[in-house]
Amino acid sequence: MHLSLTTFIIEIVNFLVLVWILRRFLFAPVKRAIEARRASVERMIEDSEKARTEAAAIRTQYENRLKDWNQEKDRSRAEFQKDLETEKTRQMKTFYEQLEQERAKARARDEQAAGEIRAAIERQAMRQAMDFSCRFLSSFASPELESRIIDLVTKRIESSGAPLAQFPPEGLRNGAKISVRSAFPLRPDQSSTLAKALAKNLGVPMEPVFSVDPALVAGLEIDLGVADLKANIRDELKLFSESGEG
Amino acid sequence: MLSAGAFERTFVSIGGLQISGSVVMTWVIMAGLFLFSFLSSRTLSHKPKSLQTVLEGLVLVMEDAIDAVIPGKTALVFPFIATLWIFVFVANMLGLIPGLSSPTSDLSVTSALAILVFFSVHWFGVRSEGVKNYLRHYLAPTPLMLPFNLVSELSRTLALAVRLFGNMMSLELTAILVLVVAGPLVPIPILMLHIIEGVIQAYLFGMLALIYIAGGIQSQELRQEKERGRTS
């Protein structure tokens, strides 16, 4: 155990050199490596933080976009519902209008059918009434009644200022025959009086052909060729029934 | 095994300059550390392998230890303190190799390290606060404390040198004595104790140096804070 000055001094120098060596070749490179890695890690953290921020921004953006899309969807749905309601209302209105028209048509058809049925019933009733009247009046038909009708017709023909036929039939001028049908056979005086009255009215000499038609019930029917003069119970009832149907 | 004092004697004489075995061993250590540092620093990469991981872990552990004592001044004192830890540790472990002796069992070596710590305390203190402000702390809290402060500076430096020297020399002597008395293989537990003691002494030497340096720097800072408190 002794102290060597030489060793002491050399060791001091040695240690200072060693400090320099370790600082130059060990501490500095290792620290640089640590710092480089630390910087790299910090950069990675910054990058990841930046990426996270960007992701959050993108997420927010997409959430806003989704929100806008939802609003747009709701708005479109509302518009669609509105259009749908409008179209529905329009179509319902059209449908009700058509339905009303159809109802009106059906009602008209029903009314028409009912009218036709009613008219048919009325016609049938009139026919039945006519038949009944014919049968009922047939019991009152007699030569006396017919005589009175013939007298009345004769007087009418004679008293009438106007001709029975507005245009005198050419057939009469050419000798055509006027046929007179009666329900009962006419007496000779009745036939001649009637012939005279017709000739006077028409202004043409003639000789009517007389015949009997019991279907007339009472009265007579004069066929002028272009017109018929009906003065009998059957035709009167028929006219009555037709006027009732009219 | 050589005796503990063998390396204190002249190993080689170069032009009248007596080179002891401790100096030669120190050069061996320096050469080994240089080669190791040079080779390992060439293979540093962004993705560390096992060696780089160990190196980085070692550097970070030492940096954290220094930063815990003097926060903010780590970069200033790290090379000196870290070199102290590494050199003392390697020098202590060298004694485990048969035929070799720890340079730290040589009082000249430990004295050189202690005197370096002594001057480094003043160097870092002056560098941090300036000569006038640094020397003023010897007069604190009163000028009457100046002799005591000076004695304290010298005694702790002496203690630093003798403590390391005494521990390492005693370990080696103990191993030699046990070997002589009990025979081979018996000193193995003593060698295990050598490892523990070597680590502890390296840590203790570096940590004490760090605390002395921190005391020199922080005493100035505390004084300045007090002065700022008075003026405000």
C-alpha cells in the first residue's frame, strides 16, 4: 500500500481519456439511437393521433352526412306521403265521382226500368181496362146506339165545313170505292143518308161499300183510302187507352 | 494468483517512467471498453437486438439515477458519472479473473479517481454558477464554517479513495488467505461476495460522486432561491 505519483497522474489521464472514449463511442451513439426511436415513437403517436383526429373528423362528417341523408329521406318521404295523399284524394274523388255517376246511371236505369215496368203495367192496365170496357160496353151495344152514332156522324159530316180528307183521293175520282164497316147492319135509309153526306163533304159522287164488323162494338168505320174515319166504341176505347199510355 | 500488491509494483519502465500493473490493467480495460463501444455502436439500429437493448437499458438506468439526484443537469454530469460506474465496476470485476488484480485495489488508482471527483465537484459547481458564487458557499452559513467545509471536502475525498481501495484490497487478500489456508474451491463463496461487493462499491463510488457534485450545484441554487425570496 503505497501511493505512486506516476500511477496517480497516469490514472487521471487514463480516466479522462476513458470519459472521452465512452462519451464518443458509447453514450452518444446509444443516446442517439434512443432519441431516434423516441422521436420515431412520438412521430408514430403524432401520426396515430392525427389519423385518429382525421378519423374522428371523417366520422363526424359522415354522421352529419348521414343526418342530412336522414333529413332528406324524411323530407322525401313526407313529400311522397303528401303526393300519395294528394293522388289518393284525387283518385278517391274521381272514384266517388264515377261511383256517383254510376249510381246516377243505375238510378236512371232503375227509374227507366221502373218507368218501363210502370208503363207496361199501365199499358196492360189500359188494355185490360179497354177489354173490360169493351166487354162492359158490349153489353150496352145495340142497333139503337149505333143508330144514334150514325146520326151523329152524319150530322157532323154534313155540318163540317172542312172536307174529311184534305186532299181528295185520286182513287175516289177514278171511281174507287169507299168502304164503310158497321157493328150492326145498316138500314137502307141510314146507308143512303151517310152516302149523301160523304159525297157532299168530299165533293165526289160515290157509292160506299157497306159491311158488318161486330168487333167495332157499336158505330162505324169509314175507309177513305188515305184516311180512316173512326166513330165506333172499339176505336174510341183504343184511342182512350193509347192516350193514357202516351 | 498474484498478491494484491503485485500490480502496484513496476510492471514496465519506459524511459524512466515507471508503469505499474494497475496502469497496464487500466489500459486493458480502456482498450476493451473502446473496442466494445466501437463495435457495439456500429450495430445500433432502429429495431434493437439483445445487446443494444442491454446497452440502452444500462444508459437509461444510469440516466434516470442521475436525473433523480440532480434533475435538469443530467446531460452535464452523465458522461463523468456513467464512466465512473462503468470503469469501477469493470475494474472491480477484473479481480475475479485468476492471475489478474483489480486496479481499484491500488490506492494510486482510487486516489486518482477520488481527486477527479474532488475537482469535478468544483468544476461542475463553477461551471454552473461561476467562481465567485461557487466559492461563496464555503462561507455558508457563516464564515466560521470555512475550515470545517474545507476539512469536509478533503476528508470525504480521502474517504472516497480509501473506501474503494480498502474494500477491494481486503476482498482480494481475503480470497488469497482463504486459498492459502483452506485450499482450492474454498474461496468460491468469497468470489461470489467479490461480485456483490464489486457492484456495490461501483454503485457507491459513482453515487457518492454524484451526490457531491449535486451538493455543489444545488447549494448554489438554494442560496440563489433564498436571495430571490428576500428581494421579492
